[in-house]
Amino acid sequence: MRVEIWSDIACPWCYVGKARFERALADFPHRDAVEVVHRSFELDPHRAKGDTAPVLAMLTKKYGMTEAQAQAAEDGVGAQANAEGLAYRTRGRDHGNTFDMHRLLHFAKERGADRQDALIAALYRANFAEEASVFDDEERLVALAAEAGLDPDAARAVLADPAAYADDVRADEREAAALGANGVPFFVLDRSFGLSGAQPVEVFQQALTRAWESRAPLTVLADGADGTGADACGPDGCAVPGA
Amino acid sequence: MRVEIWSDIACPWCYVGKARFERALADFPHRDAVEVVHRSFELDPHRAKGDTAPVLAMLTKKYGMTEAQAQAAEDGVGAQANAEGLAYRTRGRDHGNTFDMHRLLHFAKERGADRQDALIAALYRANFAEEASVFDDEERLVALAAEAGLDPDAARAVLADPAAYADDVRADEREAAALGANGVPFFVLDRSFGLSGAQPVEVFQQALTRAWESRAPLTVLADGADGTGADACGPDGCAVPGA
């Protein structure tokens, strides 16, 4: 079974939702048969690279909150993150463009699903829990990539070339739109079931169970091993011309 | 869309079938949305490591052919391979245990789908077209891994440890059995459609089209962005406690 997760590094509910999903998966009896793939989604695709601002300023502007209300909101998200065992820095975080981080996540994916998973965890932690900003600091991203087991020089080269993996990011975003995503985190199970949001662990458990139980037998379109079709190799050997 | 291909390096129809599938895919209008994953299948899982014999001897024993008939059979497969533009050495090939090659393919997969694809192509070519045997020669496999962009020392370490990626190979084989594979190459499209054998290009084209047209909308299990559910971030911003 395959679970695809569309998310953005700048999305606190993606950070929290990933932890909740992982708790559900850890208890899922068929967890060893579940493959997790991370996909890109930018919450703010029109935000220019370099347009970085404090989260509180973004919140007051977007929701018309006072600064105290915005701070209380950050504290509330932080409390939910902490409840999942996640560190969350509620003071002085930045918000900005995440396109380069998504490009780097696709580079990591090409080096293996485990590296991509390590990198997304490192980026979340850096953005939500650490002091140094992940925006507008390529060497910070290179260090996080190295921490995820990637070659720092190769990561630096990816960041230096704005075209590198850009199409992969956009392809993920087009796919999210085609699948009807209107928010992240967006979870898709076996391309059959979708759910969005940092759902409670039980909701993820139910979704995993439902998707698992819905697996249907394959429709056989052509069987090369039935003796009538094309050539195949089976337990009794290969179709052999003249045999 | 995802296409999984179960195959064995020792399976000539897998070598031919892969080329035919790739021709179909190259002409498929949605090819950029198709992800190909290689999975392990051993035709002869009980064959001991080191039990390597000439293909002709295997054919005469298995099918009760004369040596001339076996040679004609190899010539016949070679002609079909050549028709796909593939080199095929019809004289003096070996047959043996492929478990280590499958372990190496899983190591390659962890380093990225492109590396796995490069390695399977290198292994096929080495086994079917080149003089040096791919059986019982670990340094030959290391050289092929290096050719596929993998670190030779890491590949050597994988080969030296019989447990490395062994579970991944067996998991693929269990999955093939669960999906009803009775021969390879075995192609599974979006876990909905299956076909086996080195089918003609048109059959692969029809299968790709049918699987593409059968994609159904997701069943939404929980929508965090509908305002009633869990917390999510959408184009209008994130659910904010207190907003």
C-alpha cells in the first residue's frame, strides 16, 4: 500500500499531522507493507524568493489579528505540536518562500525515500523548532541536507540552479490540484482515499484500515503465462521457441 | 500513475518485455505522469548460490531437448531480442542464482529510482549480451553497480553481507504471490491492472490507456480544509487557534 503526503515546510499542521500519521502507522498491523512518499505543495506559491517576514507579521496581516492574538495563536499551535512530542518555537519564527526546499526534497527523493524522509524531518524541525531561519540561507539548507545523509556539494549545486527539480515540484502541485487537494497536509492512500488536515490519530488509523481492506484483486489484461499469450518465464521455466 | 514490474535478471522475456514496455511508454501521451518501479522475482529461488551452469545444459535438462534444439531455442530468443534493438549472446551464457543481484537492485533503489533503472539495464545487458558471467563474480557486479552510478565500496559491502536487503527481495516476492503473479515479467498498473509476459507493444499501450482512463476520483475520508474538521493549511492560510 502506498501513502502519498502532500505538504509544505511552512505549514505547521503538516508538521503536526505527519507526527500523528506516523503514530497511526506505527500501530498499523500491515505497516511493513506501507510505503510513504512525500510530495510538494506550496501554500504560498506566489510569494517571491527572499520575501521573508516574521510569522507574527504575516498572521496579523492575513487575519487582522492584534499582535497579542497572533502570538496566542502561535502558542496554541505550539501546544498541539508539543502534545505530539514535537519541539515548537513560538517566538520569532519566519515565513517565506519554500520552493528551494521542495527542490531539495526532490533531489533527496532521487537519492532514496529514506533520505527524503530524513530531510523533510530536518526541515520541519529547523523551521519550527530551531532558531536559525531556513529562509534565505542556502548554507543552512546545505547543512540540513548533509544531516539527512546527502552530499553537501551536490545539495549546493541543486540550490544554485533554479531549474533543478523545479519541474518535479510543479508536477507534484499539478497532481495535488488534479486530485482535488484544497489544503495540506493532504494524504492519499493507494490513489483511492484522500484526507486532509492534521487529523486525530484514530482517523488516520481508520483510513489505513479502510484502504487496506479495499484492496481489490487485479484485473488481468493479458497473461503471458497462460500458454496462449506472449512469452513469459514461470516456475516451470521460460517459454522457449521450439519447445 | 505507477507501473511496477516484477522481473528476474535470468529471465530473457523480462529483458525483451522491458524494451517493449518502454517503447509503449515512450509513445504514451501521459508518460511524464508514469512512475516505474522494479520489483524482485526469482524464477529459481531454490537454486543455490554458486550453482551456475550453461544455459544450454539447463535447457536440455529442463525440456528434454537435444543440444541442437536448445541452441535453436536460444537463437530464437536472441532474434526477438535483436528485433527490439537489444544485443543478445546466444552462445555460452550461464544460468544461476540471482538473489545477490536482487539485493543489489534494492540497494540501488534506496539510492534513487534512476539508479535502480540504470542497474537493472546494466545487469540485463551483462547477462544477456556480454561475455563475462554475472554469476559468482562479485567484482563484476560491483563494476556494474559503479556503472549505474553507485558507490563501488558500498555495493561491495552489500554483496558481502548476505542479510543486506534480503528482506526487501523476499517482500517483493511475497507481494507478487499475493497479487497472483505466475510468471514474469509481471506488470502491475496502479495496483489495479496486471499483465504478464513480453507482450506486444500494442498490448502495453492498451493497458496504459485503460489504467489511465480508469483513474477514479478519491473517496474523501476526512477534509481538514472544510472548516469542520481537523486543522489544515490552505490557500487562504492555516487554521489558527483563536482566529
